[in-house]
Amino acid sequence: MSLFDQSLKQIQEDLHKKELSVTDLVDESYKRINEVEEKVQSFITLDEERARETAKAFDEKRGGEVGSLFGMPIGIKDNIVTKNLRTTCASQFLSNFDPIYDATVMKKLQGAETVTIGKLNMDEFAMGSTTENSSYKTTRNPWNLDYVPGGSSGGSASAVAAGEVFFSLGSDTGGSIRQPAAFCGVVGLKPTYGLVSRFGLVAFASSLDQIGPMTRTVEDNAYLLQAIAGHDKNDSTSAKLDVPDYSKALTGDVKGLKIAVPKEYIGEGVDPEIRDAVKKALAQLEKQGATWEEVSLPHSKYAVATYYLLASSEASANLARFDGIRYGVRADAEGLVDLYKKSRSQGFGDEVKRRIMLGTFALSSGYYDAYYKKAQKVRTLIKQDFDDIFEKYDVIIGPTTTTTAYKVGSMIDDPLKLYTNDILTIPVNLAGVPAISVPCGLSSEGLPIGLQIIGKYFDESTVYRVAHAYEQEAGHYKEKPQL
């Protein structure tokens, strides 16, 4: 049995009693990485020497006051900057980029006294749904190595599912935490926009991106969010709100809870096995005292088109900074324009170029009003749909994805099909509300299915309450891949 099969509470108790050391935890992490990393390919960069030094220092200080996540091994998605630890965004453009500062979430993790094991693989600049768009390696799903782990936080999900780290951080722009969490059978939360600082997150689409926790259980997820949430003066989009104690929400009580189930989320296009699993989950919550009704999110059918116009437009602006001059790889060129052209042509992969071109077109003269401005108006309508439902209901529940994980290579040449598969996660980012994916069973092929629970703005406590009550009763978190 792995040390990581235990709860955070139990491990912290054993550390306090000195029945376990931080070095033991770090040893467990690197031992498991040595056993399975060649198969799953979760990491781009490992930081073993510094991790062991940190573990040794933590062991020497035990006995006094310690951080809330003391000694816990964590993996970090490679678009979150880490001081003196290479941050590539899985792109050749940043293959030599060693940041000189830490992201705010990294400073908060240092305050909580975690141990960084390494940087995790992802789709290049977080653009993709399979982690096949990484310019370094293709991450595999621990449940079946022939299948993708999802994306763009595929490395973050696979590392937790494979037991390489206790938990990880991912980022979610259109479902990039929740979709890989569903594919890999772990818990992944996209917080309310503004709850977690984006300072130090390499921007893809600034009005959509959020950093969030990926863990084995809802309880662990709540502890990790507690550590990274809160206002940050370095982030102008950071909300000035007090962070509640999320662990107090984990009561197991959902009596009287009102659940909305959008008919668009369980209708045509959703795999029948997934639909059945979601209905079983709703029946379980009914047994526990909740009630549910079918509702409509009428503008969700426009979400994919709206998202890709807005996200690509913001990506076009954000990625303009990668010019071969300030940081990153510089191409051999003659003259300034040639330097821009060659550096960007050689540094960016196909998917990144595709989105930059789409975004530049949508923002260009003569097309701005027809595309970008109209997409912003539709985004407002999508947000209004959520506002209307949350006037009557506590949470919205449906599947996280329309299908289970798909085979490596089966979708990469059909970007439009890949884009439409994000239809159940994208509306959440457009509205800015919080949502979690928790395991709700396995398909006939033995692949995990995810249940998505969506909450009101800054009401992560209720999202956690429902997710935890369901998880503990259903017990799917106990199922693990056999690598």
C-alpha cells in the first residue's frame, strides 16, 4: 500500500507523531516515478535534488509549528512559473526559460510547506484537450496506456492517478482541470474566477484562466484550495474576499439541497454509459435527501463557438510577447521582422499557431464587431443563464465530458471534433463560476467517468459539500488504476 493511499489528515498525524518523515514521503514519490514514469510520461522536469534538500530541512524542524500541507509532495503544471526551476509551457519556445520569480500560488505553497517534485507535462501553452500537443512527450492515461489522459492538464491528472505525487496544480481555461480529472478518475476543481491568483500563470486567455487543485479525494482538494486561495495585490483580477474554511463544509449532509440538471447536459451527444452514471449519482444524492429537477441552459449550444473566438483572441494578444527578444529561444535571423517570423515559426507548435491565427483574424479591422464583439455579447447571455438557475437552485449537476478518454492519436487530426468535446466544461469558464469533477464510476472498457458539480460564485463550500457527500457514499475514489 502506498503512503499516498492515506488521507492528508492521516499523513499529517503520522508526521506529527514522528512515525513518518518528510523524506519518506519524497522517497515514495520518486520511487513511484522511477517505476511508472516511463509508461505514463507525466513530468517534463524533475527537481529531485532540491526536493530532497527541502525534505531534510523539514525533518530537522519537526516538532514546532508547521504549515497546513507540511511535507506533502506536489507536482506543478509547467505553465506556472517557479523560481530557478525551468518553466516551458511544453513549448520549444521556452525550452531554456528559468524564471527569476515564483508565481503567487508557489509562494503560498511554500508557506504551507509543500515539497515540489517537478513540473508536469501539458498541451503547449495549455492549448489542447489530450496532452498530445506537448512538444516534449505524449502523456498516457494510467487506467489504460493506449488512451489519452485529457488536457491541457493531462500531466497533472496522470501524476495523481498514477500515485507519483500526492496532489498537483493544474490550470483551467475551458475545462483543462475537470476534463483530465474525469478521464483519469481523480478530483479536479476549477475555482471561481478571481479566487486564486493568476500572477505567475503564463497567460493563455486572461479572462478565462484559473489555477486549481487536482487530488485523489474531495477532502484533500479542499485543503489544497485553502492553501492557494486568497486576494493578491499583484493580480488585478483577484477578488478581495475572505477565504472560508472549506473543510467545515465536508459534513456529508445534503438534506434539502436543490439540484438543477440541464437537459442540454444529458441529451443527444452524451455517451449512454455516462448518462446512466450521472443518473445513478443523482439517485444517490436523492437518497441522501437532495432533490433535483431538469432545467435548461439555452445558450450553452453557442458556448464552443463563443469560447474559441474569445480564447483565441486573448491568446493572440497574450502570445505576442513571445518574439525571440525578451525571453525564450531566439532564431538565427537577418533583421527584426525576420527574427520575429523565424522565432515564432520555429518556437510554436501547430495548435498554438492555429489559435493565434484565428484570434488575430477575429480581432482584425472589419471583423472585430462581427466576431469578437458578438462573442462577448453571447458570453453575457451564457452567464445570465447560470444566474437565472442559481436564483432557484443550489448547484447544477451533469457529466464532466460527453465521452470517456479516447485513444492516443484518434482525435489529434480532427481539431473541430476535439473542440466540440469541451461543450460541457466551457460554459463554466465563460460564466466564471466554480465547478468540480469527481469520479462517478467506470465504463464497460474500465475507463473513469466524471460527475461535474457547478456552484454559485465564490460558493466553493457548497460545491465541496455536495461532492464530498456523494464521494463518501459512492466510494469511487477507492478505485485505482493497475499500472
